[in-house]
Amino acid sequence: MEIQRIDDNQWYILGSADLEEVQEALNIELPIDEYETFSGYALSQLGRIPDDGTQLEIDLDTMIINVRELRITVSDKPLCI
């Protein structure tokens, strides 16, 4: 599965996930005409290949993107450390 809901506020999304499917699953507007995959969109926002542990905040209802083991996870609330 490329898009999995973890809980009410977190999703696990593979970078290869179709951006339009991500948009539908998360019920948010994404630039689906500009990018095909979620990783393409996330990488364009970051501007580089991320290192493990990279955290990127995108201003879409406070979406937080975390990179773990070069995988991308999404949370709509900041993580408590």
C-alpha cells in the first residue's frame, strides 16, 4: 500500500504514491498538474535530496513531512520530542 493512515493525524505515504491519490486521501489541495508523485512534490518543496531525520513543514494546514529511512511520512500535527 502506498498510502496508509496511521491514526487520526498521521499518514504513511511512499514517495512513489500518485499525488492525486494523496490529495484525495488527505482531502487537501496539492499541485497535481505540476507533479506526478508525492516524492516529486516533497523534494521540490525541500529543494534537495533529504537526509534521514529531515523534517519539512509545508503550509497546507500545518502538514509536517518527516523523512525516515529515506521514506516520507506525513503528520498534520507537529511531533512532540
